[in-house]
Amino acid sequence: MLQPTTPVIKNLIIINVIFFLATKVIGGDGPLPFLTQQFGAFYPGSPMFQPWQIVTHMFMHSHVSFAHIFFNMFALYMFGVALERTWGSRRFLIYYFVCGLGAFFLHEAVNAWQIFEITGRIFPDRVDFPDDRLYGMFYGIPVVGASGAVFGILLGFGMLFPNTRLMLLFPPIPIKAKVFVFIYGAIELFMGFSNPGSNVAHFAHLGGMLFGYIMLKKWQRERNTFY
């Protein structure tokens, strides 16, 4: 039985769905839709980067994959409702954005390290790249999606309700939330290092979890409780 939603969760899902539908409807020239070019987060050295993208990328999703937004919104609903009810809407929203921003910063920090390894500069010009393929990979592909924030939500659920049993689909076995979070984090870490050219921003996911963990520990020190 589905649980009733909460105000912030409901509004976040609505905003994400509106952006997704608008991206599909408006479209645009080239491989990227117009809204993705404006609101997806490009590397800060890219000529397509704009400051607002640091926030707006959290509301954008892949225009070619419905699964991207579906699973993000499903996980946000399934794990986020309990956190918003526990913390209240204001604190939950702060946590959500901290995780989303942390995802961006870690993702781009890893990109900066890779770019420096290739060009010897953190913000190189096009001529500094050995070929156009690498230039396009780092400067022409934005990061989009609520995944970083959602991974932070997943971590928060695992820390607040560590012994809650979750039923996996594949394989269909029960597993404690804390074990589930650990396995997910370990997979993302492995994939981030073993498959750095992937279209999945693994370090953005880890950034959401890392900043979520820091935020939770900060709140715990301040109040001796998560509540």
C-alpha cells in the first residue's frame, strides 16, 4: 500500500515532471534539447556553463530515458517521505539541496582532476585537448538529474532507520536498510573508478551521499539526535 506523500516531496516530483515534459515538448537543435543546454550543469570551464546550472541541473533528466526520471522520483518518494516526516519540511529541503549541490561539486572536482591529467590545466582551452572527442566529453556533456540528491536521501534513510527491512526486486530478498546503502555506495565507488567514461555520473551519486553524511553528522553533534 502506498504511503501518503508529504509537501516537499510532492512539489519536488511535480517540478521535476514539469521540467521533463517541457524538455520533451520544446526540443531544440543539435544532440541536446534547448532546456538541457540552459539548465543542465556543464563543467565550469565550458563556454556553455552558467552559474544557475549548479542548482537547476537537479530538476533536469535525460530526454531519451523515461527510466531516469521514473526511478529517481520513485526513490525520492519511497525513502524521502519518512525523512520529511521525521525532520519537517524545512530541514528536509535543506538536506536535499545540500546533497544535490554536493553531488555537483564532487562530480566536477573529479572532472577537473581528469582534465588536468590530460591537459595540465584545470580550465584549458579547446586547443589544449589532444582531440575534439575529449573536448566534447568534458565540455559538451552536462550532468543532469536528481540522482545525487536522491542518493543522499537514501543514505539518510539508512542512517535514521538502519534496521528497516527492504524487499529487493532482484533478487527478491529482504535486506536491512544500512546494508542496502552500504552495498549501493560500494557499487558506485567501484563503478566510478573502473568505468570513468560512463554516461552515469557515479561520483555525483557519491557526492550526494558524502555531503549528506557530513550534514547528518553536523546535526547529530548539534542536537545529539537526528530528530
